[in-house]
Amino acid sequence: MERKTQYSCSSPLVSQLRFFTSFVEEVINQGQLERADGLVTADFLELDPLPGQQPGCEGLKQVIGAFRTAFLDIHWVIKEMIGEGEKV
């Protein structure tokens, strides 16, 4: 039997799901790199940075921009997301 949990629209998990969906669609798929400034903190920590990647949000935008340049038709599709509490 499948267990389904319902969350209110204002729950932390729903907010995280909306955040991630917005980030993927606006920043990665549409190339609106400036939107990352409103979605990611300036002191964002990349756990496995690419060689030469700047720190923080600027480095993240640098990498996404490079991917979008290399792969002009890049388009991420979220098929499934798993979340619990405040983590997605």
C-alpha cells in the first residue's frame, strides 16, 4: 500500500520544492542567471567546484553559463523529487 503525505502550501517542504523547480526552470533552462541572485545566497558553497570556479553564487552562475554555452539546447526535466522536512 502506497503512503501519501499531504503538505500545506506553506510547509517548508513545499517551499523547497517550489524553490528548486524555479531554479531549474528559470536559471538553468531559461538562462536567467540573474535570478540566481534571488534564489541562492551569495555565500553558496559548491561542495565539488570545477577547476577555476569562483566561490559563491557568482561561481554557480559561471558554471551554469558555461554549460549553457557548451550545450545550447540544454533543458533539465524534473521527473521526481524526494523531500522530507526541509530537505529536497
